[in-house]
Amino acid sequence: MNLVKIRKNGTFYTVFDDDMYIIYYLLNYNIKNDKIGFPKSALGKVTNLLEENEINYEVVGENIKANFKNMNQYLKFVRLGKDKYNKSIYYENIREKVRNATPEKLDKILSTIESILDE
């Protein structure tokens, strides 16, 4: 069954694998070391958003679950989250190239962007 598994880790909760892309998509939490962590105080916010979007979840060790049966939107939000994350990596790579560009190359980049926007 596709569901977001939220695991307690001290005073924080962590989410791994495809589940982290869902949390990233819904809340823009940072992905670090192939996981997302958030404080205990944010658990209600996270579970409320999962419920609003009809995504099955389980808080491991807390006996908290939501099951939307055939309406589960888990796979849809995994796809959306991965797309959003991949675009953010792509944009960051472009930003880094622009930051490192020579003044001449930067002028050319800006000129090209401006001509596209003016079309």
C-alpha cells in the first residue's frame, strides 16, 4: 500500500524515499541526505496537509494513520514532488553557471533572455 511513513526520531520526525518528495512538494521542506526532517510541533501541519490532499499516511510508533482507500493520491504527489525537486536542482545549476559567468558571457545570456521575453 502506498502511504507516507513518518518516523519519530527524538524530537523530530523524518521522512525518506518517495515519501520525502510528497512532503517537499506540499511544504517546501529541504531535502538533506535523502530525507526530510521536521520538528514535533509541525506534525499536525504535515498530517493535515496529507489529509487535505487525500494521501495515505502513518506516523510510525504513534498509532496515527489515515487511509483514503481508492482515493489515495500518493502516486500523483510523488510524481509532482519529484518533478518540482528536479526542476529546483536544474534551476540551481543554471544559477550557479550564471554566478560564475564572465562579464561578456553574462551580457550574452541577458541579451538572449531579453530577446526571448520580447517575442
